[in-house]
Amino acid sequence: MTRADIKERVDKIIEENKVAVFSKSYCPYCMKAKKLLQNNYSDVQTTVLELDTENDGAQIQDYLQEKSGQRTVPNIFIGQKHIGGSSDLADLENEGKLKALMA
Ligand SMILES: N[C@@H](CCC(=O)N[C@@H](CS)C(=O)NCC(=O)O)C(=O)O
């Protein structure tokens, strides 16, 4: 896949879903974030892409770094806005701010 293809694919995932989580299946921070979303916001349209099971996972991670300035996973977008990682998501929830972002 070319960089343009990668960009189109990633941007489309972010655009078409309320919540987009770029994850790795073995990553404990990713598991924590996915669990929070599943437990508290299972009704919100969410897509998870496991980069370690994707042929183009490394290129997707490169593009995410370019787009968001963040290389680590999970890399989370809500309502097309870059939220950050697992601790950022948990902070928003603990501060009572996540619900409004999910609406
Ligand atoms: N503070 C971050 C930590 C995330 C983190 O360290 N993720 C690891 C995987 S568990 C990572 O992205 N490592 C680099 C990589 O997989 O390329 C968060 O809360 O999301």
C-alpha cells in the first residue's frame, strides 16, 4: 500500500466511526482502554484496528505518528478528535468529561 492509500484508509476509519482505536492485540494499555469502552460505552459506534494483525500495521503506525504526534498504542480518536492513549481516556472518564464527548 502506498502512503496515500494508508492515509485514506486511516482517515476513513476516523471519519466513519464515533470512536476509533488503533491498538495492538497483546498490549495491556490497549486492553484497558478497550475494556473501559466496552464496559461503559458499548452503545457507541466503535472500531478497533489491531495493528499487529495487519499487513500494513507498521505503516499505519507511522502515519498515526505523523497525524497525531503519538506513536504509542492505543491511539484513540473520538468524534474525529485525537484523544491520546489509555491514560488520557481514563483521565477523561474520571473527570466526568468522556460522556459528553461520546454524545
Ligand atoms: N501512556 C500510554 C502507554 C502506551 C504504551 O506504552 N503502549 C505500548 C504498547 S503496550 C507501545 O505503544 N509501545 C510501542 C509500540 O508498540 O510500537 C497509554 O496510556 O496509552
